[in-house]
Amino acid sequence: MKSCPICRDELPDETVLQVDDLGHCVVCGRRFEAKTDLPETASSTTVSQPAVEYELTEAERRRMDEVRRLRAIAYGPPSKALQATKLKGFLALMIIACILVYAYIWDRHRKSQQITSSRDQVTYRAFNALFGPSSPLNTEEKTDEFRHFRSTKVRWKGVVSYVNKGTDEELYVILRHPLSFAASDVLVRFGESHRSAVEELKVGQAIRYTGQVSEFDHGTGFITVREGQLRP
């Protein structure tokens, strides 16, 4: 086996040492010149001197870098690098998918919170406009619409018109809400833990209260609120 005089890489026996146009070895890429001295006598044989290595110029380095880059494109990246690239692409897609799913879930949650918040803030005037005596809805429409307001938390203010001091669910207060048009009375049921505060209420006293809407009576027009609590 022969070898390159610069890099010492082995060459097949039938391979002739070659250089490119810039004088670079096609094996190692290093530049050299084969210096040959011819004797004055024609009968003498040609003597080859060791190759002389030259430092590449900036332009030559750029050209060699470009050649290597083009070779890399032609032969493709190594298998490990290709696998790593594919893995990075897959991870990037997974991250993007997770972000999109999270954004969708968060948007749904935000909208549901807005709906809940708007219902929690429903005023007595708005509720009475839908289900009170002056409502334009018929009985069937009221029943259908009430499904969306059942268990809605409210914070209203009314005037005590009756206090019932019975036990269990019979501990309740009836309140009126003065408006310029017909309005439904509200029956607020309290738990035993609120008995002392309820028993101190007087007819005609204005109070603030909270609770959850549980039902409304088509006949009497009463709106029933459960889990009532008095507020300052």
C-alpha cells in the first residue's frame, strides 16, 4: 500500500496520488507541491522530492470550507445527527401541541368563570324582570329559563315583611324589594346557626343578605333563596 506523503493515509496500490486545482491532496485536503529535479543528462531517472506544505490563504480556506459544506449536503448529515434533528423536531411539535391544548383549556375555563361571575352578580331588578309579575315570559318560558339560574348565588337588599321562627326549614324571612313596578317577594331560608341573628330582625328593617336561588312559585310569584346569610 502507498500513502499520502503529507497525511500518511494509505492509498490503494493502483491509485495515483492526486491533487486538486489548488494543489490540495484529494485525501487529506492539505496543500503541497511535488518538487522534481531533472539531471542534465537525459539518461538519468526522475527523482521526486518530499511534498512541501504551504499555509492556506484566507480565500483558499473559505473555498475549502465551501467544498466541505457542499460535500456534507451531497452526502447528507451523519445518521446520529439526523436522528437528533428528527428528535428535536418531534419535541418542538409536542411542545407546541401542549401550548395549544393549555391555551384552549384556559380559554374555556376563563369563559366559564366569566359566565359564573356574571350570574353571581345578577341584581334583584334583573331577576324580577325575568320571573316577576311584570315578566313578558309565559309560564313555560319562565320554567325553561329558570334552569340557567337555579343555584345562582345572589347578594341582594330587601325590607323585612315577615319573620318565621320555626325549626329547621321553617326558619325563614320574607322580604319585599320596593320597585316602581310590580315585584316578587323573596323567601330566604336560614340554617339553625343563624337563628339568633334572624330572631332579632324586625318588620320594616332593611337588610342585606346572600344565598342561592332555589325556586320560584308561579302562583304566588315568590322567589325562594336557600342557605341565607345576613350581611352587614
